Amino acid sequence: MPLNRAALAVVGSLFMSGPVWSQAAPTTAPRQQVAKAAEKGSAESELEAIQREPLPLTPREGNGSSGYKQTPRMFWVVPNFAAVSANAQPPPLTAKGKFILATHDSVDYSGFTWTAILAGQSMATRSVPELGTGIKGYARYYWRTFADGVSGTYFTEAIVPVLTHEDPRYYTLGHGGFFRRFGYALSRTVVTRTDREGLTFNWSEVGGNALEAALSNAYYPREERGGRQTARDWGEQMESAVLNNIAKEFWPDIRHGIRRLILRHD
């Protein structure tokens, strides 16, 4: 589910505070572990096989690579289940696996908290004045915000990827300079992997967000519907997708930097 802008502001401040940390020895994950998980055939084992630990690097691959692994959460709270560590090679997700991934992102405990914050922010700024104020107004904001997040997640991580045979996960680049990785993160909103590990136009992100924006016409007040509002909502969802990719790309480096700071002050 999309990160809120408050969390992304923290990410941005960490980017601007100094260079991205890199050049650490990579942690290895045995290929047998990934293969064993793939052989089980269950969707749960497929998700477990999204290894956060990168596979061994060759000297060429290791040149300029951070080697830091992804974790299930960013900042130990925000869900990061769909991020794959640099150089990792997880098995393809089945249709069932994609729906389980979307479900994990949709009903994660932190999602209810983020929804509460976003709903309160929307009511405070009266982004949809027709919904009113007070407890009843907040409840109207809350369930609509929750519906936006859940529908968007299922469209982009399950429904459209199943139809188009695309992989909804974010594959971390993890090597090269800041601008190369930044550009790569931007490009992943319009380019993605297929289930056969090829590259294709990212219908899951672009089309899935369009479907979510269109669906919102069914439960928002009449004044907040129509083609112009749908296009605006789609643009906001794509903006969130870009920011999410940037956060996922650099999270392993940020996490490593935070841990170094903590150890330095202990």
C-alpha cells in the first residue's frame, strides 16, 4: 500500500543529509533455499521465497553494489513486502501468490494507522467538504481512504498483474551512482518484469491506478466525480508510486546508515 507523504519526507531528508551509503560486503543466501521454497508450490512459500538477502555477487556485479538486503518493513513499520533485494532471484509468483501479496499489503496493521492519519489530514484540510466534520465526517473520510488503498493495492499487485502476467514486485538495482539508481526507480513505474523475467510496459501500475481512480467515482460525492477528478486522482497515485519506488530502492542503504549511526553512538 502506498506510503504516506510524511514517511516519504523522512526518506527525502535522509537523501539530502549526505551521500548514499555503499560498498559493504554482501550477505549471501543459498540458492537451495530459494529452490526448495519454489518446489513447495504453495503461495505462502512463494512469498517466503522473496529473499531479502542477495545471492553471491561476481566481482563485476559487486562493483559499486551496496549489497544491503531489503527488509519486510521500511523504518521498521511501513510494509515493504513486495521489494526484492538486489541480485536476488526469487521464483515467479503464481496468481494465488499475487493475491496473497496484495492481501498482506492491504490488511497489515500499519495500514489502519496510516489510513487514520490520512483521513484526519484530509478532514482537517477539508479536501472533500461534502463529507462533513466531527465523528461522522471522520468516519466517512476513513472508510473512503481505506477503500482507496485496498482497491489500489489489489488492482496493481494482483488483478492486473494476473491478467497481464506481470511481476508486481520491485527489484532493487542496488549498484551504480545515486542518479543511476534514482532514474532506475523512476523508470520502474512504466517498466516492469514479466512472469518469465522479461521486460514490458507496466500495465499493473499505470492501468491499475487508473482503475482505482475510476472506481472511486462510485463512492465519493457527486462533486468529486468526473473525468477531470479521475485524471487528478490517477496522477496522485502515479506520484505515490514513483515516491514508493525511490524509497524502496534506497531503503537498504538508509537502514545501513541508521544502524551505523546507532552503533557509533553506543
